[in-house]
Amino acid sequence: MRSLFFILYSLFFSVALFAYVPKPVVWTSQSRNSSESMPCGGHDIGMNVWVEQGDVLFYVQQSGWFDENNTLLKAGRWRLHFEGSPFDGSDFRQELRLDEGAVYIKGKGMEIRIWVDVFTPVVFVAMESQHTERATLSYESWRYRDRTVTKAECQQCSYKWIIPKDCTTFADSIRAEDGRLTFSHQNRAETVFDFTVERERMISVKDQLYNPIGGLLMQGEMLAEGFRFVGTGSGTYASTDYRSWNFRNDYLKKSTISIKLNKNLLQTSPCRGGLQSAEEGWAGQIASPSWGGLERASEGAFEGASSSWWHDYWQRSWIEVDENAPEECRRMVRNYELMRYLLGCNAYGQWPTKFNGGLFTFDPVYVDSTATFTPDYRKWGGGTMTAQNQRLVYWPMLKSGDYDLLRPQLDTYLRMLPNAVAWSRHHWGHEGACFSEQIENFGLPNPAEYGKHADDSDWGVENNRWLEYEWDTALEFCQMAIQMRPWYPDSTLDKYQTLIDETLRFFPEHYPDLVIYPGSGCETYKIARNPASTVAALRVVAGDSGLSGDSGGCLPDIPLQIIDGDTCIAPAESWERIQNTETPQLYPVFPWRIYGVERPHLDIARNTYFKDPHAVEVRSTKGWKQDNIWAACLGLTDEAKRLNTEKLGNGPYRFPAFWDAGFDWAPDHNRGGAGMIGLQEMLLQEDLDHNPILFPAWPREWNCRFSLYISGRRCVDAEIKDGKITYAIDGVDYSDNNE
């Protein structure tokens, strides 16, 4: 049987015969502006690439470029102008080859290839022409001067609506000579970190706190083969003035431009526990290769390694539907793939991919016509993280097998851990890590969201009607770390155990009787007693981490209620008000999987989905909404089909996976992440014994095959064709057991 199966399996699943190759994205006309850009990236760099009025333009952004105000800065904008206008003809072609992670631009005998080296933060632009071209290469910077941050644009930084009068984005240092350009941004020693520590009354422990932005040096260098510096110019793009540093090449036939980015924390920051090892682990990646090595190296060496990485990336997992499938189905699967590409561009970042645009934001005026701000702008902050949104970017990496991509997010929590522990000790005198919902990259609550406090108030609680008492989201990232363990059996992930232990420890320390009151059901059910989202989180993480006793054994049950005679999950045992539009009563379904297909009391969870009046009222596919995920997890095929095809429909911009701002900013990555999760759950789930459940919410008439992962690092290859399911786990046939 097994020998016969492997013959059939090789025929049945073409991945066994040849590698999976995602189709490229191809444009045959130029773009109108940066909102019609094409993404390209690698390592920890994202680029927006487009051709406008014959010029090739691209933004470059590296994760972790946080200025004094915690704005996430772009490195700048580059422009290539050719006097012969090679891209104005009918043979114009711009192509993103996902299998290489590269953008190709062609026209009239000219070809440009743009890519980022996956293993080092270096951008390459290789040009080759059949004819001699006169070309101008320009570096365009809006930070050529100090710019006052206005109250209208203060959402880009951590000050938000409490912005000080002198809030400034300070000018970069930019120098050019011959074919070389250097640029850098050096943070002052005093930053929004200092403002936050004082506002939140942490001054007495300030010297113990981790500070990633004070003294941070962000720098880059461009080497342009065959170009020479010819002077500066000025102009305006979108709504922002800029200065350009211009380089000329009068006889271009072949040339390569390389742009190397780097960042270093020049100020020594205190750390405890696993923090130092986390930072040291990244140091080698950030520091190499040296400039000398880059100058001497051929871009071909970088190109081949990066292409191989992307090729392997697409072999880890994939989803493919029949070409005859309905358009809405093909679009959903395609946009899943494009979103996964965007996530792969930050594979080796020190900092996580932000939910509010990732590394691919463009000029804000094309998102909101009133947002006439610089390209550095994004709503909901640069160094600030909204944890409920951020988690949706990272959950899909478990089923896609992209466990290495999870590490920037988990390492960020690990770096923040000492400050979260210091918060609990300082404000309440107990142990455990308190991670807030609107959290800074140094682990303290956002200073604006923290609110004003009277002298006699609890200084550990955010005075904020949406965020008060919401401390449980970090448990989702702990659960991700737990589920990563089978991929790293050599104890590589032991450093995350402290994060898990301290995050769990907070709750019995802060609520000694383990009655969670006052608590919060997400941002919605406030002053809640035993909210379902928190109780479910504690039960699952404590159980899966192997802890017992007060951390998991004495917790209350998931709260229930009766609606129209049917038992449903309650948001909490009680609450004082409803503040937002989240549905914590369905968190025991996802992310915590206490209820679901082939799990106990599925009827209770389905009753909740259909009958809870608030759940029904706020149902949507906008932004971070999770109804598409819950429908799939509950095996509601028609609902899952409707919501997920809408969730992963094309965004309003030219690149299909650039979704609108939703509740946050464009391109909306938490919408993309939630869409990925929903599609995965339609295709593959697990029962209580960790056996795969195949196509639990997938329309039987849609032919599809996939390669995805279940717990224990097991790869499931499955196909549904004409309603019949065949599958294998790690290459072993189990189809006979799936009637």
C-alpha cells in the first residue's frame, strides 16, 4: 500500500515533481503616484517601487528606524531619470517575481532589477541597456531640514494628542561625493522615552529601564557605479518639499547601485535575564557585511543567495486552487500569497512588522486627502504597538511554517520584559510582567493613552476608557512561543520561557484569588468580572506551558449566558459598559480553541456566533475584525466563504494586497493577517488529539490543494478534487483514514 501510495502521491501532488512557483505580479503601464507602487523587500527592508512619468522611484524603509519621537522613519526616496525615456513605450513591463523577491522593469532595451539581499540589509539596483543612456540618479530627502511636528500629524509618533510645543523631526546628516552618498539620523539622548518615564512616575527606577531609542544612530550609504555627484536640487512630491542629491552617468550601459542600511544603539541600556542575549544575537546580523566587503563583492553572490531563500520560502507551504475556480476564490488565495510575501520581507528584522502599514506605507495624502504630511507619517504610531492588532500579523505564521519570521515579534517582547516587570514592582509591589495594550517599544504604556492621573489614583492603571485593565494580549504571543518549540528542539527557545512565566505570574500576583476583577474583555467590555478572553487565555497558556497550581488550576470557568433559551459564551460574568466593537465572547474559539470543530460544546460557540446581539451587530470584515476566522473555526462553510472572500478581496490600491486603512492605516496588515488566518482555518484545523481536520469550512465544489502545518511541526499536504479528499502527513499516506 505504501509503495503504491508514493507513486500515486508523486502524480497527485505536483509539488513532488517540481517546485511550487507563485505567479508574478505584472503591470504593463506606469503608475500615477506612490500609492500605485509595487512592494519589494528582504532581510528587514521594505521598498515601494513604481514608474511615474518615465522615472523609476522607490522608497526604502528598514524596521527599527525610530527617531526621538518614536516615529518610524523611511531612509528616503530614490529616483532614476533617463533622458531617452525608455519606459514610455508600449513594451513597458514592471514585474514582481515572488519566487526571486525581485522587481524587474523593462522597456526599449533597458532592464532594471531591484531586490534586497535577504541575509544583509542591502538594496541592489542593477541596470543594463542595449543602448548608451544618459541617466540621473537622485536621493530625495524631506528631512534635509528640521520639521516641526504639527498637532494634526502627531499620530505618527508616541506623543499623539499630548504633543509638546517643540516636537521636531530633526534633520538628517547627508553627504555626497563622487559616486557615494552617506546619510544618517542620530537621536538625541533625551527622547519620548524620558517624557514617558516621568509622566508615568517611573523616575525612581529609570536607570534600570531598557531604552532602545535614546542615542540610536540610523545610517546608510549608497554606492553608484559609474555615477558622479553633480549637485543638489529641490522639489515637491505629493504634499512634501524635498532636497535632492543628484548623480550623473552620461554613458550608462551597465551599472549597479547598492544601498546599505544600518542602525546601532550608541547608548548602553540596562537589561536583565534573557534580554542581553536577545540583543547580542542580532548584533552580528546588523553589523555585517562591512562596507569594504560590499564594495568588493559582486551583486551576483547576493542575488543568488536571496533568490534561493525566496524559492525555499515558497516550498515551505502554499495554497493553490483550480484555474476554473470562481474568481472570488482565486482572488482570495492569491491575496493570501501576496500578504505572505509582504511578511517575508521582514524575515530577519530586529523589530516586528507593524500592523499599520508594515514597511510599505506611501505618501499619506493618497490615504487621506487631508493628511498632507511627510512620507514618514502613519496613523497609530511608529514605535507604538497595538497588541490586539499586532497579533493578527503573526498568528498565520504557525500554519504557514514561517516560524523564523515569528522571532522578531517575540524578541521584541523579550526586550520589553524587564520594563514590564519593573512596572508591576514599582506601581503595585508585586511580581509578574504587566504588558499594556497600547505599548511602546520600550515596554511602557503609550504616554498619551496612559491618560491623566490624580495624585491618589492607581498609577499602574491606564486612565483610559478603552484600555484600562486590558493586560492579557501578551498571552497570545506566549502561546505562539509555546507552539514554536517543536521547530527548535535544541532548546533554542528556552529564553522565551521567562517571558511566558512572568506574563502568567502577573495574574495570580495581581488578582490573588484569581477572580479577574476589575478586568477587561478586549477594549469593549469594561470593568468586567472574569472576561471570557482573559480566562480562556490563562487556561490555555498555563496548561500548554506545563504549569499547574494557581496559574491554571484555580481559574474560573468560561462564563456562559442564556439567549433565547440557548446556552452561549458570555463576554464576562458581569461588566459595567460596552466601549468598543470587539467580540471577546468568541475568543475561546479563536485564538484559544477551547470550542470548535470536533471539540466539546460546538453548539454553544455557534449559538454565540449567531445569537449574541452584540456579536451580530458588530460583524464585519473591516480591518482587524475576526468574524471570518470564527466562522471558519466553527465549520460554518457558507459564512466562512462569504466573509473570507470579502476579507481577502482586492484592496483599493494597484497592488491587490495593499488594503485600505480600515481602523488603522494603509496598507492595512492586520486585515491581511486576519484574512490569512481565516483562509487557513477553512482548509485545516486540529482535533483535541492533534489530528488534522481537513477542509472543515471549505466549499466542496471548489477544487483546492495545500501544504500547511499542524502542531508538532507536521506538514499536511491535502487536496480536495470533485468533492473527494486525499492527504498525507510528512509524506505518509493517511487518506484511508479520512472517509
